[in-house]
Amino acid sequence: MTIRSYSPSDDPALFELLRLNTPKYFAESEEADLVDYLANHIDHYYIVEIDGAIMGCGGFNIAADGSKGVLSWDIIHPDAQGKGVGSALVKFRIAKMQEMGIAIGIRTSQHAYKFYEKMGFRLKEVVKDYWAEGFDLYDMEYRL
């Protein structure tokens, strides 16, 4: 498993990952949000490759005041879920943010928040139907 920086040439594979995880983890309407994120809001974004195939992606963004980093757009290939790929990617990004000395958070859904709890995140707030109908916001923060 290799974790490397994102390149725009990765986009077709990232959209395929998103589609493979829709509607289980993402609403169909979120594809437009990913397009916007990659074009306008990307900060630190990474690709997970296994044997040359893109099997996951995820990044983090830093708040304007530099005090906090928020994990963003974690997508893992269904064949790689439950095999340590997502955990490795989360740990990689947590380490990067810890080097920066900033607080760490994530905004996820009810479909993935249990995974982040296992990784050390604690729930702060829930907002119903935030991402799309049936996709609630679970705002979480990382605790050592």
C-alpha cells in the first residue's frame, strides 16, 4: 500500500470510487460536490494505491485561521473496506495534522461515523439530512 499526493489525472478513478460507494455511503447529488471540492477547495489530498490501482482517497482542509484541520472526502473501494486501507489513510492524515500542531475534526454521516469513533473521534453534533435526504451530518473531533 502506497499513500501519495493527489493529481488531477486521478479524477476518473476518484469518481469511479465515489460511484462504487453510492448510495451506501454517498448520495447521488454529492458527485457535484466532489467536482466542486477538487476544482475549488482542495487543500491536502491523498491517494491510496495497492499494486498500482487506486483503492482509496482522502484529504484534509485547514481552517482559515490555521487552528484546525478537517478530514475531507474519504472514499475507499468496496473491495478494500475492512482491510486497513481507510485506517491507514486516517492515521496518515492525523500524523500530518499533528505535525502542524492543529486540532483535528471530521464531518461525516451516520453511515461512517462508527469507523471514525474507532479511530479516536468523538461526536459533537448531528444535523439531520445535512448532506442530502437520509444523509445526516455527524460533526466529530479527534481526541488522543
